[in-house]
Amino acid sequence: MNKKVFNDYQLAAEQGNAQAQFELGKAYYKHEEYEQAIDWLREAALQGYIEAQFELGKVHYDREEYKQAINWLHKAAMQGYIEAKFELGKTYYEREKYEQAINWLREVAIQGYIEAQFYLGKVYCKIQNYKRAWKLWLQLANQGYTEAQFELGRERYRNSKNSNHYLKAARWLCKAVNQEHIGAQYYLGEAYFYGRGVTLNYNRALDLYTQADEQIEFAETNETEIDKKSEYDDYIIEEIKNKPKKNNDSEISELVKTLQYKQAVKWSELANKGDIEAKYHLGIAFNNGKGIFEYSARAFELLYEAAEMEYTKAQVDLGILYSKGKIASDGYSNAMYWWHQAASQNNYDALFQIGFAYYRKKNEKGELVQSDIKQAIDWWKKAANKGQREAQYRLGNIYYDGIKDKVGSIIVDSDKEKAVEFWQKAAEQGHLTAQYNLGVVVYRKPGATKDDEKKALEWFKKVAKYPDENAPLVISARYLLGTMYKNARGCVQNLQEARKWLDLVAKKVKKEVGNFPKNENDFLEVVLDENNIQKELITIVQISAQEALEDIAKLEEKEKSRQKLEKANTELENMMGLIAHKFRGSIQALHYNATHENQPSISLESLETMRGLFEIFGIISTSSENLSEKLLLDREGEGTVLATLEKSLSLALTDLLVEDNRNKILQHYIAYAKKNNSVDINVTSKQWRRKQEYLILWKQLQTQWQDTFMLSSKKLDWVQAHLFPLEINTFDNNKIHFEHHSITESILVIAMNEIILNAIKYYSIQENNTTVKLFWKIQPDFCIFLCENPYSENESKRADKGSNKGQSFLTMIADKLGGHFSTLVSQNNYIAEFKIPANLLIMEDI
């Protein structure tokens, strides 16, 4: 980051810009200024910036501050950030908290995250659920995932009980070794040394250990595993070196310039003894370890000797040397001879090379002449049938567009289905271009379905994760992957994921090649043109990645606006529902008073309560930011928390005891009738609703309860006699006062009324008639109203109980006041808690 950009980020970060704080934190971390990095990342993370939370978690983990790491990763994960979920699962695995690891890794694995599937297998191994681990790894291994192949091989090797188990282990280790996996090289070397699952072969064991040693400094394999195997490696090498030998010192001194001494000794010794594989490897080594295309006389001599001894790999590579024209003028005829020798032994690389020779046919002078496409196809089909992926890929290319001769006559008809079939086979073996082509073909398919696009997305993911970031196909796949996430093709729109891939493209192309692609259609015109892929593909990625990022920024702004509007609409909807809900008790009281000619004071109290509620709703809908200020001005008067509780309880019961709401408290009527021996003890709610005798009793109880409650001067006693025992704690605190029917009282009435209503409606009748507990707590920061009541899931699921809009509204009010509303199901209890900042209710310090 240059100085100007850094200063711009610094200024923006100090002004509270979360993205700038995030970028600044990353920059400091890159320069190993860890404390400043953590400070800025934390600033962004506290604003809810997901990537900052994720990075902060990783930073803390790197510093072995595991508690903080898990905390921040958890915050990012709870916002749906898939990489955070994966890192959290991996962290729990490494901290040996396997249950939590399984929960997080399974959630990510279900979404197709390959590394999560792999780590989930490792967790299952740790808890000795090998069957589930191997099932997961088998799926990944069959897709060519090297780490899964290694783990399958290693775990089967470790837990082998017979030769058949060792054989299966060796097969998977061989696949991982073909991908140059260090751990697999060590284990397979050990298998060859002892002859477990493979034929005992000391020089093959030595070869594998030596290969692993060469890579060990770049390894990411478990260090303990490497150290253990390295010691064993030295033991095996010494065992073999101590055998009788005759060294060709001049040969070794020449070879040691480019290879480790152990290799030089091993190959030279074994080659002198006539070992075919040793001659082959020594021949390759004499080409400076760079492959067979840099010809040297000694390399040719050794390869020729191995080829003469019918070692097929040497025959194939010797043929390639001849085909380059560096050995003899009649190189192509010699090349074909050796390839045919290897092909006769079913070497699929030889079959491919023969096909390639016909595809790019040359005369004896090495000049290209008319290709024999049909012969090429025949040989490539033979190779493809044996699993040679390059042959499969090239057959796909031929069939995709078909081939015509110079005058336009068709040599091969286009057959796109057959092309896709061959590409599929090559792609499943990890052929990068075949994977990319499959993605593009599906991406361009007219009328592509969601399933088609999903397949394209998966192929592009495979290519995009390829380690070589400069590969044109990788850059291209990352761009297409980003646009698919942006445009919701094959997936749910995910702007964060889109930005991640497009940022990689933007940074890579800006650094490596300059400008970007014009549009994605230009992209797709040349992706299947073999001649253009290397030269033009990066150039096609010019401005479009940057434009896509700009589009994403606009979409993110629109999404923020949409969410803001949606939140406002939801709040308004909840408020309207709550207005109807909270006024019902007062209106029922007015109605009852009017029809029963009771005291005017009851009607006056109801009207005053409604007026206070109207004032609250008016403030929230027009100037909610003033709500806290209104409470600060209302801290004196005759109103108390206990009196407000009684009013809230009275409003709740006045609402619930009318005929229209009797279904909402059905369980209470039945329990009361059973307790008073009015009905059979075994009567069910279904029978209560259907039998005429119970319906009559129900109506009588409803009328009776309404009358007795409205006329009672001791409402709390009535509740305990008819509904449930009630325990009221610390509501007599005299530090809190406010005006009657004021803003403070109205807010408390709304909160208490809603919570008490739910406690009554969802109360689970127990044999021992469990107590409902109400608490008023004063803490240094908050005043808390808490209700704890028996709970059953059956009661909560009934549709006639309510809409839950009241709870959403309580959350909104609490947030606007700087407080908090939460609910918790604990065993068989339901706990609701409403917090208000203490300074809004209490003048003096607590």
C-alpha cells in the first residue's frame, strides 16, 4: 500500500469508515505491527464488518489468543460468513472440542465446502467414528481431493488388520503420491520397505522417501508426522546404503550438481546393477532434473537401456526425445517405434503420444504435414478408455466444434454431447482446462436450468481454487465465479462471495497484465479456442471485473436501503398490530363498565391509559430518537413500578377474559374445572371443545371469571385463585418514580403487559401448579423486568395464541432506548427479560 493510499485509509478510518479501518488493520498486520492491526480490525469488527470480524479472529488465533479468536469468528459466522463458519469448526477441532466442531463443519459441509467435508472426516476419526469419516473422505477422494486420498490411505494403513486392508491403503496412498503429497510418500515408502499391500521393493521405498525429503521445506504437512517419518527415512536409507555396492564416483559427482547426494548414490548404484527404474530415473536426472526435453548423451544412453529392457515409461520418454529431433534425423519414425513398443504393453501415455503424432503429423524433416485426424481419434480413444485424461480432454475439443479440411469438407461431425462426456471424464481426474470448459459450456447453454448453472458454478470453483494464480484459466474462472454469485446464477445471490472472487481478479490483472475484460460475452467466445487460450484469455478480463465490483457496490447500497425500508415497514406493521393489541384491554374495560353501570373512575383510568399509549406510539412513529430524552424528564411523580405491574396485569386479564379470547387461555379453564371437580380429571382439550356439556360450562366460567375479576379489588389474589401461583420479587423499590400515565409508565405497561400476556397464554399446566415468577432487578447499568413461567412447546405452537408481533415491537423499543429484550427456553421454563438503561429511570447513582 503506497503512502497516499495509506493516508487516505487512515483519515477515513479515523472518521469511522469500517472498510477503511479493515484495510488499515490488514496493512498493519502485513507489516507485523500487530497491536495497531488488532486495534483497527476491532474498530471495524465492532461496527459489524464481517470480514474484519473474520480477520480479527484469525489474527487472535495466530497469536494463540483462542478465546478472542473464537469470539470474533463466532460473530462473523452468525452473520452467515461461510469461511468464518469453517474456521470456527476447524478451530474447535484443533482445540479438541469435537461436538462444537461437528456442528459448525457440518453446516458448511452441507453447502458443498470441500475443506469442511474433509475436516468433518478428521473430527469423526478423532471420536473413532471411522465409518462416517471414511464415507466422507471416499466421496472427496473419488473427486480427486488429494488430502482425502492421503487420509483414507493413512487411516486404513494405521488400522489395517490383514493384507487386504493394506492393499486398499496402498491404492489410496498411490493416488496421493501421484499428486506429490509428502505424507503419502512417507507412508507408501514404509509400505514398500515392509511389503505391506505392495511388493517389497527397497529402491522404490528409498525413491519415495527421497522425493518427500526434497519437498519437505515447502510442506504444510503436520510437522510431528514429518519429523517421525524423516527419522525413519534416514533409517531406511542407511539400511539400503549398507548393502554391498560399487559406486561410479565420476557419475555421482556429475549428478550431485543438480540432485541430492542420496538420490545420486541410490540411482547410480541400482542402475549399475541393471535396475530398470533406476536407469530411467537417472536418465531423467541427467536432464538437469527439469524433465526429458533438455537432451544430454548420458540421459539418452540411460533411457535407451531402460527402454530396451521394456520399461514402458522409459520407452514413452525416449520416444518424446526422438520426436524433438535432437537425436536423429529420422526422429519421428524412431519415436513411433518406441511408443508402439510401450503401447503394446497397454501404456496409456504411449497411446496418447501416438494419437498426438497423427494429430500433428510431420514428415522425416520434422515439417508439419496433413494431419490424420481419424487415426489420432482412434488412438486417443484407446488411451481415453484406459483413463488417460489428456486424451479425454483432446477428444472433447475435437467433438465440440468438429473438424473440417482445408476445402471445408467435414472430417469429424460436431457432437457436443460426446464432447461433454469426454471432458467430464478428464475433469473428474483434475484436468484444469476440461473443468473450465465444462463450466463454460453449461454457462453458455441456451435455456440453462438452475441445476445446469449450479454445475457450472461447481466446475468454476474447482478451477478458481487452483494454486497457480497467474494461470489464465484461473483468473477467468474467478471472474465468472464472481459474476455468477453477483447475478444469482446457480446460487443464491451472495455479494460478499462475488466481491471476494472479483477482488482477486482485479488485483491479479492490475498487477500482472494491466487492463480488464470488456464484458463476459467476449470472454466466452475464445475460451474453447486452444490457440487463443494462453494469449488472449487474460486480456479479455479487462474492465469487466472492475465494473462488476462497481455494480456490486451499487447493489449493496440498494440492499442496505431495501433492508432499512423493510425494517421500517416491519416496525410500522408491528406497531399497528400492537396498538390494536394493547388498546384491547382498555377498550374491554370501557365496554364492560358501560354495560354494567360501574364506577366512572374505571372508565377514566382506561382512557388515561389509552392516552399514554397513544403518546408512546406517536413518538416512536415520528421522532423515536427523542424517546430517551422524554424518559429523562419523567423521573418524579406518584407512579411506581409495583402499581404499573398491577395495571399491566389488570389490562392483560381484562383482554383475555372476554368471550372472543377464551381459546387463548383454554388450558386454564380446563385446569380450574378439574381442580373444582366440575369435570372428569381425564378430559382432554379436544373433548372440551366438542361436547355440549363442556361448552356450556366453559361459557359459564368465562362470564363468571370476567365479572369476578372486574369487580375484584385484589387482582393479584384473583390470579392466584383462578390461574396459577404468583411470586412477585423486589417491585417495592422506592428509587423509581414517574408521573401517572406518562411516557415512562406507558413504556413499562407495554413491556409488562406483553410479557404477562404471553406468560398467561403459554403457561403449561403442571400437576403441582408451578409458580409464575416476576422480578424487578436494579443493576448498575440496567433496570430489568423478568418473567419466568412453565412452558410447553405444544402451547407455543397453537395458531390461536397470537402473532408474536408484540415481542418484535418490544425488541424495537428496547433497541431505541439502548436496552435489550430477550427470551430463553430453559428446560421447561420460559424466561422473558426486558432491560432499560438505569440512568433513564433513576436520578442518583446506584
